[in-house]
Amino acid sequence: MDTNKRLSDLKLSRRAFLATSAATGGGVMLFGLTGCKNQIDTISDEAEKANSVASAEVTSQRVKGDIYYNVCPRNCHDTCTILTEVVDDRIVRIQGDPDHPITAGGLCVKMNHYINWVYHPDRVLYPMKRIGKKGEGKFERITWEEAYDTITEKFNDITQEFGSEAIMPYSYSGNLGIINNYGVPYRFFHKIGATHLDRAICSDAGSMANPYTYGHNGGVDPESYARTKMYVSWGINEAATNVHAIKFIQEAKEKGAKIVVVNPVRTALANQADLFLQVKPGTDGALALGVMNILIKEELYDEEFVNNHTIGFEELVKEAEKYPIEKVSEITGLRSEEILEFARMYGTTKPSIVRVGYGMQRNTNGGNTVRAISLLPPLVGMVGVDGGGYVYINSQFWGYDWDALRRFDLYGDRELRTLNMNELGKILTGQLDSTAKLPIKSLFVYNSNPMAIAPNVNLVRKGLEREDLFLVVADIFHNDTVDYADIILPAATFFEYEDIHQDYLGYYVRHNTPAIKPLGESKSNLDIFHDLARHMGFDDDCFKETTEDACRIAINPDNKYLKNISYDDLKEKHWMRINETTPFSDKVFPTPSGKIEFYSEKLKNDGYHPVAEYVPLEEGEIKTPDLFKKYPLQLLSPATKNLLNSQMHNIPQIQDILGDPIIYINKKDAESRNINEGDLIEIFNDRGKTKLKAVITDATKEGSVVTFACPWPKLLQDGTSINELTPDRIGDMAGVSTFHTNLVEIKLA
Ligand SMILES: Nc1nc2c(c(=O)[nH]1)N[C@H]1C(S)=C(S)[C@@H](COP(=O)(O)OP(=O)(O)OC[C@H]3O[C@@H](n4cnc5c(=O)[nH]c(N)nc54)[C@H](O)[C@@H]3O)O[C@H]1N2
Ligand SMILES: Nc1nc2c(c(=O)[nH]1)N[C@H]1C(S)=C(S)[C@@H](COP(=O)(O)OP(=O)(O)OC[C@H]3O[C@@H](n4cnc5c(=O)[nH]c(N)nc54)[C@H](O)[C@@H]3O)O[C@H]1N2
Ligand code: SF4
Ligand SMILES: [Mo]
């Protein structure tokens, strides 16, 4: 707490102002899509609406309260530090920390509504048990004692009859606190010997691909974008998913940097780009290889860097030759001239940054695609230089002390199976060999909302309807998943408990201070799991730890990136930068050869092409021509700036901004189906169907349709969302999800 600061006294710097306008989206269009007639709503209109609501909430409060430092724990690149003003244990105002270089004073459109979220009338505030049918959403209040007794008894019975692996956790990123997400809950499931969950829904293919090239995933920090001369946005929608990076990109642009966007969808950044490559989805691997071919043929590569710091150049030359420009043009749907322009610009403009997003790798060829793109920066010598380089994810080259937090030792010698969260429907309906033999009898969901976010949710629903499945859900709200619970546990919000955080884009660690007491009988995940563990009779010391104990354990001073960072310092300073400036500036690469590997023996041994290759999508024109005839459109369902995965959809102001779910259809695809702007259309494939309102545009590539991810099904007109149609097929690396390898057809509803 810092009582010297008053939010109303804070002045916004120019950068803070830019951040706020970027965060609230000044001037860019809904969903980052432009160029369509009948625009839905401009973000500037929305921002005005959103901000007027937010300020109306607070300006009526003339009292000056105490300031606490919170950290927005959503699964978001930005990890904003929030200044929270509290009067009489009630939050009256929030604002982004103006002193933090990335947050720079502004929150995003969504999270300006955090006060409405915390004090939402529908929060789950007490433990409850089901009294209606599964999915009906009828519950009655019980005590924590009864909730813990019921869970303990059920878990003991299931373990006795089926073994402990009949119990499985299901969690992802509702809250990214180091203690309350990645840490303490794992201990509990390790102790009982539950089935391990492979949490591969998000970014894992890319995370696996990059280390083959560089040795680890360390990429450049967001502040360095401002110092680049060329920024390549490859399969990412910064204006929606990473609003606080926009100001750095704008700063670079003001200083003359070139902006290139590679995306099947014209994002807000594409609108400002010098070059927009509207690539056919799933073909980026061919583009990367084709660009490398041009760089090599035209001798635009950095010979000195290649000679000194890489291995496998000869093999790369041979592979790249297989991608002449005409062939790449045909695969990617791009004109040869634009491919050539991109290659020449990239070969001659330095320093340059290639930024790779996560959406693109949620494809059956996602890992191979990221691997191909990762080879571009070393070819032009853009590794370890200021303002130049590559970035995918920045939370994996260093970390907190996961072993101490997660306590793998607690399951001892037991060999426990691992199941992939992307296959939840198959898991619950016994469609995997493993679950046919040993079914999951209890699922414990926390930090996730599978009924909104999981692929093939049609099948997930069938699983959750099972009368013999004991479902426990710890959540803040009565979402669609909670409706199927046998026991609901009330989760507190991050304003109500302590945690520490790690940015996954920026180079910061942060401390989240409890600003108010937990509402009702809600508890942090730490308290939920530690209390339950003790209730079950586990007397291991770790279950007696307080949050502070766990935070102290997590910050391991032996980690070179955490040098000079202690818990006490972090608590006092609220956020601190890790000990890193420019990754790989020492030209030391932790690969098997110690160099950047254009050719990787390890890739080969793991069953992949040792250099890189373009592999057509498993569901698409080339691999499944018959299915393609039936369902000729590829559906993309990436993030929207107005929701954070499924979160905030239940906030009325957000619903106003979001409106009805829409689908963006290319003009030609609409014409051939007699679909007009505003028509209600049905979108369908063999997995399921839902209804959406048509927006006709040229901002999507012909042959692909686009909608947004993760609304709450029950808040939509017929109780279904787009995940009815998405596949639960597993991608090429690390078991990743394949939301975008998805063929569909549309017709008037
Ligand atoms: N506002 C908001 N912010 C978020 C989230 C949110 O839901 N809302 N989600 C958070 C999470 S969990 C994550 S993982 C990140 C994701 O952040 P991003 O990586 O930005 O992820 P997506 O929005 O899924 O996809 C990014 C872009 O990939 C493009 N794309 C899809 N297929 C292809 C392809 O084949 N090739 C190319 N080149 N591009 C393709 C899409 O059109 C989209 O613009 O965002 C985080 N931030
Ligand atoms: N179609 C489609 N589907 C997608 C995606 C896509 O691009 N397209 N993206 C996928 C990706 S990348 C991701 S990461 C996943 C995200 O999937 P999730 O991580 O499940 O998404 P969220 O909606 O952020 O969070 C889920 C729940 O966590 C709860 N929660 C928040 N804080 C706490 C807490 O402190 N304790 C407890 N117990 N609960 C809490 C929230 O109330 C919310 O109900 O979605 C995936 N789904
Ligand atoms: S969702 Fe992202 S941009 Fe919005 S407040 Fe949270 S961390 Fe910041
Ligand atoms: Mo994600």
C-alpha cells in the first residue's frame, strides 16, 4: 500500500496517454477489422462508452482512499500493474500504473470494468451443491465444511474403487498467479496421485519449435520495438491481444520504421502497415521458406553471422530452393511481387524484429510453421542486437522455482498417466484407449471454463452430463461449466489475495497486494487447496504454507535472471525488471551444437524435418478434398479485444460493446451464397453448428471466415458458441490445440 499516492493526483505522461488511447483502442476498428461497409462500431465510440461508464462509477466517489498495487492476472501479454483505490474495504477506483514502462497509466477496454466484475451481483460467494439436473444450474448454499466433507468422501471412494488416476484436474489460465495457478494447486493433485493434465491448449507448439533453433525461447522485450527499423507482425493481433505494445510500435513508426503484417485477417495494425501480406491461413511455413530462398539467391543474408554463429546453412539452402516464388505464391495466395518486396525489405532493413503470435500455431502444422519462421532472423544476422531479433514467448527462458512450488516429489514413484486437455470431450466420454480402460470419475475444474473455451464443446457437454461424473468447479461466476458442477467452490478475485507474477512478454516480475478482504466466503486457490488437503488428512508441511511462504520459496536467488530480486524488495517496489537486456547478445546458444541450428539433429530424432518444411493442414483442400467439397471454408476464431478468453462476457457494459456474435465473410464467399450484410447465418460442420450475424468484408481472405473466441454459450441466443465446431485434433508439436484447422460451411439460418 502506498498512502502517499492518490489516483486523482496522478498525471499522465505522453507515453501513458498513448498507452491509454491504444488500450482503449482510439481510432481502430472493432476486432481490428476494417474495410467492411456497415462497420459494427468503432473502438473510439466504444472506448468513450466504456470510459464514461468506468468514470461514472468512480467520480461519484469524492473520498480519497488508500492505494494498493494489484497485477492484472489474466492470460494477457501485458500483465498490467493496477493502482487500486480503496475506501472502507471497498474498491472505488482503478488505474494502470503510470510509472510502469509497459502499463504506462492505462488498462484495456475490458478491464476498465474490473469494479463491476468484483461487485457483480452474480458472483459465487458461498459453497454450493447441485439440486437440479446436470447443466440446469440449480444449487443450494452449503458450508465449507460440508463441501470439503463431500469432496473428501468422494475422492476417497473413487480412489478405493478405481484408483487415484480416476480423478483429474482441469485448469488453465483464468488467473496466471504464480502461487494460485502454477504453484499450489499442483501439489494437491500430485499428493492424491491424480491423472496429470497436459495443459497444451494455447502456445505449446511454438514454445517447442523455437528452442530447436535458438536453444531457448528468450525473445526481445517490448520496449525494444521502439528502437527497431522494421517490425514484422506475424500471426498476431496486437491491437486486441497486446494493446500495450502498440505504443512501442507506433514510436518506431514515427521514427521511420517499416511495419509488415502477415495475417489472413486485416488487423488494426495491418491498416497502418507498409506491407500487409494477406496470407492464406496455414501456409506461413511456405512463405517463410520462400522468403529465405530469395534472401539466399539475392545474397541478402548475413554471411558473417551465418558463418560464425550457425550450423546447417548448406542444408537450409537446399530446402529453401524447394520453395521458388511462383510455388509460394500459389500456396499462400499472395502475389509474387509482394513476397519479393517483403524479402527485399527484410534483407535490407536493420535492425528488424519478427514477432510471432500464438493464434497461427493452433494448426496441425503450427510447430513446423513456427520453426520455419524462427530461421529468418539468424539468416539476416538479427540475433543479439539492440532493436533487432525475434520474439514468441518470454516466460520460459527463466522462471520461478517450479519444483519447490509444484512438489513433484509428492507423487513419489507412482507412474501417473497424462491426458491432453484438448481432448476433454473424448476423455470424459471414454473415447481414448486410456479412458476406455480407466474412466475419469471426478473432474476438478479451477481457473478455467471448458464449456466456453474447449474445442469440440459439443462432446465436452456430453461428458459433463454424465451422472456418474463428480464435478467440482472453483470459480468466481456461475458460468456454463459451473452449471454442471456437483459442488461449486467460491473463488476470490485477485484484488482479495496476494500473489506474484511473471510477464510472458515483458521482462518483469510483479507483486499483487490484497486490496480488500475476500467477498462473502470466497477464498484464494491457495486457501481452497491447502484447506482441502488438510481436511483430507495430508500433514505435509507444504500444505501449511502461507502465500508469503510460497512467494519466498518461488523466488530462487540462484536463478541468474532473479539476481538482486528478493520477495521483500518486490513487495516494496511492486514490480522489478529481471536481469536481462538483449537476449543472446553473448552469442551463446544452448543448442546441442552451441550455435543457432538451421539443421537440427534433435528435430530429426524427434521425428520432424531437420531444417523446416511446409506441411498442408490435416483438414483442408489438399489433405481432405472430400471434406473440403462439403465444407469449403476455413474458420478462424481468434481472440477479441472485448473479452479475455471467456472472461468479462457477463459484464453488461462489455455485452453492450460486444453485441451479437458476428462472422466476417469475404465478399466473394458471401455473394456465391446469396448472403447479405446483417443476415443471420448458420455455420456448421460434422462437429456442430451455431448461429451468427453476417458482416461482409474484404478484411478476411477469400475462403476463410472469422469470428471471435470464447463467449459464454448461455449468453448467446441459442446457448451455443463457435466452439461447437472447433476440432479436438492434436497439432504437430507438443500436443497443441488446432482451433484454426477447421473446415465449415455457412448458409442463411
Ligand atoms: N483482448 C484479448 N486479449 C487476449 C486474449 C483474449 O481473449 N482477448 N487471449 C490471450 C491469450 S490466452 C492468448 S494465447 C493471446 C493470443 O494472442 P495472439 O497470438 O494475438 O492470438 P490470436 O488472437 O488467437 O491470433 C492472432 C492472429 O493470428 C491470426 N491467424 C490465424 N491463423 C493464421 C495463420 O494461419 N497465419 C497467420 N499468419 N495468422 C493467422 C489471426 O487472424 C489473429 O489475428 O492473447 C491473449 N490476450
Ligand atoms: N475457439 C477458440 N477457443 C479458444 C481459443 C481460440 O483462439 N479460439 N483460445 C484458447 C486459448 S489460447 C486459451 S489460453 C484458452 C483459455 O481458457 P481459460 O484459461 O479457461 O480461459 P478464461 O476464460 O480466461 O478463464 C476461465 C475461468 O477462470 C476463472 N477464474 C479467474 N480467476 C480465478 C481464480 O483466481 N480462481 C479460480 N478458481 N478461477 C478463476 C474465470 O472466472 C473463468 O471462468 O481458451 C482457448 N479457447
Ligand atoms: S487484460 Fe491485459 S491489457 Fe487488460 S488490464 Fe489485464 S493485463 Fe492489462
Ligand atoms: Mo492462450
